[in-house]
Amino acid sequence: MTSTTAAKVRKIPPGPLEYLRRWPLQAWLVLVGIFLYAPLVSLMAFSFNDSKRNIVWQGFTLKYYVKALNNDSLITAFGNSMTIALCSTVISVVIGAMAAIVLWRFRFVGKTAFNAGLAIPIVVPEICMGVGMLVFFAKVLPWPHNLPWPLDLGNIIIAHVSFSFPFVAVVVRARLASFNRELEEAAKDLGASEFRALMDVVVPHIQPSLIAGGLLAFTLSLDDFVITFFTAGPDTITFPVKVYSMVRFSVTPEVNAASTILIVITVLLTFLALKFQGSGALTAGHGADDK
Amino acid sequence: MEQSWRQAKTIFVTMISAPLFWLVFFFFIPLGIVWLYSFGENRGLIDIAFTGTWSNYAHALDDPYPGIFWKSIWIAGLTTFLCLVIGFPVALAITFAPDKAKSWLLLAVMLPFWTNLLIRTYALIAVLRTEGYVNMTYHWLFDMTNKVAGGALGDFTPLALLHNNFSVVFGLVFVNLPFMILPLYSTLDRMDRSLLEASLDLGAGHISTLFNVVVPLAGAGIMSGILITFIPALGSYLTPDLLGGPDSQMIANIIESQFKRANNWPFGAALSFILVYLTFIGIALQGLIERKDKGRAA
């Protein structure tokens, strides 16, 4: 899209490194674009298709959306997922930021170990962590049944925080690297307590990374199937778990409709995040300004 | 300069206690129990006794498990290779794109990555199944050709695209491609462009510049891209489960069946930890390569 318009505007032959203006690469980009997007676009398009078999286009309808919105267990699952994502995001941002600040600010025995320990949840395969949570909530901390909502989601929230907060810590640490320590020292010289200096000088500086980390945690939580699948008891159902059981059963336009709603939410959240961070966020740390 | 923790004890202790507690209690203890279980034995239906036995690991060497491990490594390796081949030109194009196009292209790569994994896998089922879009298009083309050829092609047989190894690799590439493109872009973007220009000015072609200048310079970044793609691919559960057939089970599927249907937790625990060890070996290898790379640059 962008590549073709760029080529039209300037009729000068492409420079040596303007790879985007060479046709083999343009063709390659288009093919990769089709590969990445065609399945998703067709999934969304066929959620409006007035045919149960979901193959041939029969005309526009919204009836599968009505059906999905009237499907009580689907709505419950969706509400559960949103609640879990919100709670785990808030906890992850607080804990992740604390870990990042501690690592950035202090010298202490075992710092390397703590740092490495924080990286392990990021690299350990999902399935192993899921299995760990299954065993943990079966043997060590049996989660009581029949708790009132949202407490019955507590075990899933705990599991989600465990894999999200190290990501938040990474994002916040990257931002802290650009902070001038003297500012905090100046605040303390001027009489601010340790805590005040932290809240009024450091936290405002890392605010964009808190939002970015929070959105990352939110998406990670909303996206997770494997760990939830192992952690959740038979009574709690989240959106991915519900879609999983529907997909196993059959391919129906109702699933397409539910998926489309989730895709739209994700896209909106992404754009919102970019708006918060400014348009430079995507090329963060790269881009033109440091060239 | 960092402050010693003794200078601000209260704030240090408050700040570190929450993350440390969470990490230990809700991550290391669960994994630690799994690790202990991998040396345990089933006693009765739900009790597991820790006996220090290696029999679970020995059991992992019996047929068919080594075959499944090799198959998983092979599938993950093939996926990584395909992602590298497909993703490298994309990363290159993004790196040298004008700023505005760059943001849009990065966004275009990231959007599917933000979309729910289950939904992406489901979308592939709709594309690849017997009555899916690919087979429909193929059927239509087949009928058209058959009409022209006067029925010489015989009856239409749909392509078997789903529930086999092909669909697993296809799905893994689809899912993991952004994992490869983003780190590649990030390394390529940090590269000194004047070196590339020098190589092109001095008469090298684009392809030879790529292999003689870009690849050696971006070596460590390429390695980290490979690792970031390989590790999740090796441990993937959902893609082989939904897209694969009876013979395309990967390690994660075996682990799941040991914990759920087969109810052999000690053996499942041993398999999980073999997967964890494989992951750590991968990371260690990458660390070694990076160190070597740094040593050469210095």
C-alpha cells in the first residue's frame, strides 16, 4: 500500500539502499502481507455471511452476532477474561515496576540472581508453567470452589501475573535507563523524602512505560490459553477456553463473530496504546532521530 | 551510580518484597514441585511419593518418546528456518523504508502478533480444511480446467491440507513470523549503513553484500531472532493440537496427555523438565555465540 504510493510520488530510480522501492521486495512484502492477513480477514468477513456452512457467500447478516451475544456462556467467558486481564494487569504493573526500580536503583547481594530469576518466566515454555500451576493449585494452594465472583478467578489471575510482570519489568527498565539519576538526588537534596522523590520524580518519568507495559500485560493475559487451560478448574471458563471447546466441536459462524469482536477490541487497544505513547513508539529507540 | 541498599533500607525492603515474593511463591515453587515430581512415583490415584528415582527420565528414552522429541525439534527447526527466509527480506525492507512507511509496516507486522493465538489458529482451520478457501479455489480452478479439457482430469479430489505435518509447520510459521521479523529489524536498524553503501560502491552486488557484510554484522541479532522463534515453536501446544493429525504430536501434547488423560504426573513432570533443559541449552548456546561475537568486535 504505502510502498506503491511512495514509488509513484518520486520518479527518480531507487537509491542503493532503498530496498522498499525495488519490485522483488515489494512483491515479497505483498505476499507476506497476504499470508499474515488473508486468514484473519476472511475469518472476519465470513462472520457476516448468511450461511451455516460458512463457505460460499450467501449475503450479509448480523444474526451470528446476535446469536453470539445471546450465548450466555460465551458472554460469561468473555466477562471472565476481561476481569482476569484487568486485575492481572494492575497487579503486574505495580509489581513489575517495583522490580524494575529496585534493580535500577540499588546495589544488593543476589542482584544478579534476582535479575536472572526475573528472566526465567519469560523463557520457560508455556506448557511447563501451565503444568506447574496445575500442580501448585492442586497440592499447595487448593483454590476453594464456589467462591463468589470474581474471587473464583483468583487462581487464574495469580498465574497470569506470574508470566506478565517480568515483561512489565523489562519494559520499565528500558525506560529507566534514560533517566538522569541526578534529578532524583536533586529532589532529595531539596528535602524530599525517599518515597516522595520516587513518586514525584521517577514515576512521572516512567509513566509511558507503565502504560506500555500495562497494555502488554493486558494482551498477554487476554491471549493466554495454555496456562489458563491448566490452571482453571472445570467451572471457570475464559474466552479462549470457551472458543477452544467450540472450535473442537465445529467451525461455525458464531465463533467467527465472537472472534471478530475480540480482534476489533485488540486493534482498538493497540491504536490507543500508540496514541498514548506518541507515533514514535513503534520505532522506539530506532527511527530517524538518532541517525 | 546505584545506591547501596543499606542507605534506604525501608524503601528497598518494601520495593523488593512484593516482586520477590511473587516470583518465588507463584513461579519457582510451582516449577520446583514439578521438578521434584519428576523424581517421584505414583502411589494410588492421587498421591505421589518423592522417591528420588530416575525411572521417569529413563521412561522418556523408551519408544515412542525420543522420536517425538526429535520430531518436535525438527518441526521447530524447520519453522524457524522458514521464518528466517520469509522474514529477513521483510525486516530488510522495513529497515530501509522511509520513516512514515516504517511505522506502518511495523504496525502491520505487529497487529497479527497482538491478535489472540487461538483465533489465528482457528482462522487457519477455516482456510485449510477440506471445505476451506484454498480447496474451494482449487476446486473451482479444477472444474474450469476440466471443462476446457473435456473431463480428461477425472474426478476432483480435495488437497489434504489440514491435520498433517504440513499444516502444523504452516501454522507455526504463521504464528511465529512476527517473533522473527521484530528482532531482525531491531538489529538491522542499528547497523552502520555506510558500510553497506561502501560495499555497493565498491562494486559488490546486493546479494553478495547481503552475505558478506550484512549477515556477519547482524550475526548476533539473527541468532537471537532464531532463538526467540525456536523456543516457543518447540514448546507449542495449541497449533499441533488443533492443526495436526494423529502423527504430528509434539512434546507439549504428550505432556498435556500425561497430566490430564494418562494421569501419570511424574512422567509428565520429567518430560516438562526435559523441555525446560532443552530451552536452557538453547539460551546458553546463544549466550556463547554472543560472547564470541563481542570478543571479535572488540
